[in-house]
Amino acid sequence: MSFAPANAHGRVALVVLAVVAAAVWFLPAYYTGLLTLIGIYSLVTIGLNLFMGYAGQVSLGQAAFVGIGAYTSAVLAVDLHVTPWLGAVGGAAVAALVAYVLSFVALRLRENLLALATLALGIVINVVFNEWEFIGGSSGFKDIPGFTLGAFTFDPRAYAILSWALVAAGIWFAGNLVRSSFGRTLIAISAGELGAQALGVDPEKLKRQTFVLSAVYAGVAGAVYASYQSYIDPSSFSFLLSVNFVLMSVIGGLRSLWGAVIGAAIVVALGQVLQALVPLVLPSARGDFQQFFLGAVLIAILILLPRGLAGRLSEARRA
Amino acid sequence: MIAQIWQYVLGGVVDGAIFALVAAGFVLIYQVTGIINFAQGEFVMVGGMTAASLAAAGMPPLGAAAIAVLVAACVGALSYLLAIRPARAATGVTLIFITLGLDVALRGLALFVWGTNPYSLPAFSGGNAVKLFGGALPPQAMWVLGTDLIVFAALYLFFARTYAGTAVRAAVANPPIASTFGIPLRTFAFASFVVAAAIGGLGGVVITPIPGVQYDAGLTYGLAGFVAAVLGGLDSLPGALLGGFVLGIVEHVAGGLLSPGWEQGVGFLILVLVLVLRPQGLLGRAVRRA
């Protein structure tokens, strides 16, 4: 596997990072916060797209790995006074370890049963968050220290830049990966495991590596989220968040790295727009009603544009 | 101690009865179409919410219940026509995403119709708690158990004794050949959604007097229903009945003895174990690695 210092994905990612880094100086705090959230979600979704889009698998429990990253980094920072930078590495490592162990259970299954198994494991992990008093139980973790750089403690702008720097790094890495023999083999697996096996590929091993990698992306995102919010509790990492990652992944385009970013941006931004506009028409609308539109968009996309928005865009470009 | 556990078991029987109904809906749809319908729990919510809000508006309980089941059936029909049928070229994973989207959309729709407030429904009959070997069941539990009895008996009679039921079994056993003999597969797929939704809606109507209902109640019912269906065997209706009761009882006893938070956790641990050790479930037939 050879890694180019820059690939097309990486170059675009640098431009996007530069735009974000410039924009946060002009944007109101509210939009900077949204940008940070989109960055964090994008990171998770890029990892998920490798597993679902390229390897052709399905995970309905990705929020659990975000939670593991968040809790690990919080415990390291609060109880052991470890800097969040190392906390993020620790969070990614623990999420990877858990994913590795669980892969022996989950990855023996396919499609429907894999979906159910990842859903179940995600919920069991959430119950552990809730019941384990050492990590705060249902009341969660408070006063998680923020990232620092020398004497500078990260402010909301710095978090926006940090999260998008991670997105850029994540896109660059994944961009190299999908163009390598590893990525092409993943696509072969998604086209049919038997055929891939006949060519000497070990699907089990590749699926495991991809699953672990997706957990690393989620774990890093979780660690940044924990420090950014300075507060986490089990409900932040529920099944509903896992479903939201699936929404982002599918709406943006499963087999596309920028699709992950587009999907995360659409789910967050459309949610905000709908929350602002719909009550003007229907004053009684309350709660997360935007989910109705997101669910409907997901179904419409799967029926009309099975390759997602990003797939559609690249088709249009080629035409 | 024993008396305490017995009371947990009785509580588990009531939960188990509703889990069994949800699981029956899963099994019906899965058998006929091969789809795992992640939106199944929402049919229960729609039934419960419709009945509760109509009753709150002053409608007599029986009328509210009938309309609620009808509304749930219509939601099932529309779900099939708008989301499933247009995607008929789609394969496994895509269909999972579609029913997941349907689940999200229906829960969001419920927010528009009913808001976030919880609703309640009066019990269908008054009277004292039913005593059983020192434990107690609320009177409404009899309605829930009776509904199970009627629904599963009706399903059994339909599949075992009627011409249409035999045709559905033929369609499940070998779709291409059944199709050659003029069996309308697509109509059966449509019907499976309508019937599964009606069963879910009926379950929602009879269970709501006990825990109440709100817009996101379908998630819990749906998740428990999966576990019950997989536990019993995704291709077995008797399995759905057995899986529902086993799950309800195990969850309640574990929740009572450990802590309420573990109730759901134990259920999903069971699901993982079953998927790994016996993917065909307790009463399922063949191992389908799909």
C-alpha cells in the first residue's frame, strides 16, 4: 500500500479547512458551533462510509464507539490528568479494541442479522454507560477539561478548526486507503464475498480491519466532542445518534468520502433550518420533528438516487 | 424473595404479551418479503396514540379502539406503497436503510400530530387486580393476554386452514414457482404490511392503559419486538409468541434483581447470544445466513 503525500481528496480537504479556519473569524458563535458539530459528525461518518459504503456492511451502533472515545478521554483527563490530546489517542485506542473484540461476534453475520447485532451491541454499551457508576452512571461526566496548546485553552473557534483539521486528515487518509489495493479489495468484498475469496482475499480480516478503523474515527470524534461540550451523559450516545449517522451516511452517499461530509452538513443544517421555519407555519410543532423530513429524504434518496447526493454530483460531473 | 420474583414474572408476562404481538408483525413481514421492518414499533405507537387522543376527545373506548387499528393499518399500507414498493429493485442493506428511514419519519410525523405530551387511556374494564398465587396482575392485563390469544389463533387458522393462507405459505416457500402458479406476490407483500401494522396498532390500543403512550414509545416496542422475533426464530409465528414471553419475563426478573437499567441491556445481550449461537432462534427452521 503506497501513500501519496497528497491526493485529490487531501487537496480539497486542505482548501475546505482553510475556508473554515478563515470563516470562524467572521461567523457568529452560533454558526461556529454548528460547524464544529458538522466536523465532528463528518469524522464519524467518514469512518462509517468506509465500513458501510466501501466494504458493503452495515452498522447501527456507531454511536457506541463515539461514546467510548468520549468516556475514555474524559476519564483520562479528569481522573488521571492526561491532556485531551493523549485522551483522544486513548479514546481511539479503546474504541478500536472494543470494535476488534466485538468484530468476532458481529462480523460473522451479514446484512439483516449484522444490522441487528450492531444495534444490540450499541444498546448494550449504552446500558453499560448508564449503569457504571465509575463513569458517572446516568448523570454523566461534568467538567471535562478542554484542549490546550501551551498556555492557550481552546475556545469555540479553535474547536471548529480542530474538528475540521481532523476531517481533513481523516479524508486524506481514507482517500489514500480507498485508492489503494486495500480499498479496491473492500469494494470486491461488497460485490460478493465468495468471488473475493476465490481471488485469495480474506473477507473476514478486511471487514474486521475496516470495522476497527471506523471505530477509530468515531473514538477520536467522541474525544473531541467530550472536551468541546465539557459534559457528556449516556443519552448523548444513544441508538438515535447511531441512526443519525446512518442518515448522514446514506443521504450524502455511502460510497463517497465527501458524501460523509455533505450528509453530516445536510442533517445538521436542514435540522436547524426546519427547527426555525416549521414553527412559523405550524406553531404547535415541537421536539425533533425535523426527523420526519430527514427520514423522508433518506427514503426518497434511496429510491431516486441510490448512490446518494455525492454519487449524483460525480455522475453529473462526468456527463 | 420467591414472592417478589413471582411478581416480576407476572409483570414480565404482560410485557411479553405485547412483545409477542410486535414480534408477530416482524415475522409476518419478514416471511413474506424478507424485509426486517425497523418501523414495526411505530405501528404500536400509532395505535396507542390514536386511541388515547380520540378517547381524550370524548369518543367511546370501543369506537376509539376500532379507529386506531384502522389508522395503524392505513399507516402500514401507505408505508408499503410510498417507501417499500417503489424500491422493489433494492437489495438487503438498502431495504434496511429504507425501513430505518420509515421509522425515523413516522416518529417525526407523530410529533406533528400529537406533540411531545404523554397520553393515557382508561382501562377497558374496572375491578380489582387479578390475584394469582400471591402475585397480582392489573385487570387490563387480561385484555392484553386475550388479544394475544385471538391474534395468534386467527393467524394459525389462516395459515393452516384457509386457501389464501396456503397460498401465502407457498409464496414463502418458493416465490418464483408460486408466482408461476399465479400467486400474486406483490399483493401478499402489501397485505403483510397492512396486517402487521393492524396487529401492532391493536397491541398499542390494549397495552396503552397500563404504561401510557407518547410519540417515541414505538422505539422501545420495536426494539423489544426484534429481540423477541429473533429469539423465537424470524420465520416462526409460534416462535414470536414464545420469544415475546421469554423476553418479557427474563427482562423483568433481571431488571428487578439487578437494576431497572439492565432490563433492556439483558434483552439485547440475549439477542447477541442468539445471533451468534443459534441464528435460527428457538423455534426457527433453517439457518438463513442473510
